[in-house]
Amino acid sequence: MFQNTQIQQNVLSSPFMLKVFWLVWYAMWISAVTAYLSPEILSAVPFLWNPIISLILLLWIIFTQKFWATKEPLNLIIFTILAWLLWISISPLIWMAMAIDPALVFKAFTATACLSFAAWIYWATTKKDLSWIWWFITMALIWMIIVWILNMIWPSSTVSMLVSWFWVILFSVFIAYDINTLKNYPENMAVMAAIWLYLSIFNLFQSILSLLIQMNDD
């Protein structure tokens, strides 16, 4: 998350908040189009089938954002590519859900929207500073990655179900934290703020969809 001790933590201005939220909505539209056209995209750009290549591109974008986040229009172009790559990466999961029951994708989207809205309502009504949660969710994320890797080595349907539930809870907390920390960003960092918020929403959707697929299989 973006932290800068030299920036005074003023109250978030409405234009900045609206810009961040509009960027997130823009990324969602890009994601919807990408998910719909993913077979054609992957046929035209076959190297994106390789998860390692996609992961490298995503990590490069995320970890170099401080160098391009304030440079217009480059920041919007790279932000668009990020949203595009994220949904290309989970296209197989979406296809699996569509094959089982097309309604699963709609249910996952609806649940993600409701949980994101609930997080926004909590942020809008609470006066508490949620910055202390960062250490908790960071440690929880590390532990969950370790459990996820161990479950890949020694598969267990029960553990997979519990992990999916925990991912849903964890990324819901991430969204509340990301929205709460929007006030820490300078005015020219709207794209960076939108990246972290959108990553949390994307991961929440992915976690819910994975959970629904597992519940449907059971």
C-alpha cells in the first residue's frame, strides 16, 4: 500500500474519491469485455496462456507503479493493461464456472458488489482509522499463501473449502482497508489508489467464484 510520511493525512476530497471510484468502474468494464472476448484474445496472443509470463507482466506493473502512476496518459494505458491481464489470468476459472452453471458468475459478481458496497458504507460511517489492520491482513495473507501451497502438495477438499472462505473474508477486509486509506494519497495518485482497490475487488470476486464452484461440486 502507498504510504508517505511526508504527506499530511488530510481528509479525502470528493473529486479525488470520485476519480478513484470511476477508475475502478472503468476497470470493471474492461474486465467484462476481456472476459467475454478472452477466447479470441488468447487465440491472437497465445503466449498469454503461459501463467508465468502473465504473472511476470502483472508483477512488473504492480511493483513499478510509482514510476508511472502520475504520468498521463501512460498511467491510464498501463492501468487498462492491468485490468485486461487480470481477467485473462482467470479466464479458465470463468469458463469452468460457465460450464457448470452460468449463474455462478452472476452470483459471484453480485456477492462481490454487495460486499464491496458494505465495505464502503462502513468506511463512510466509521471515524476509526483502519491503518492498524495492515499488519494483521499482511500476516494472514502470508499464512494463507503457505496453507494454499501445502494444500496443492497434499490436496484436501475440506482445506480447500476453508481456504476459499478465508480468502473471501480476507479480501473483504482488504477492500475496507483500501477505501479507508484513500485519504493518505496525494491528489495526483488516483491511479495508484485505484490499482490497490481494484486488486482487492478482483481477488474477492475470484475467491467467491472459486468457493461457489467448490460448493457446486460438493
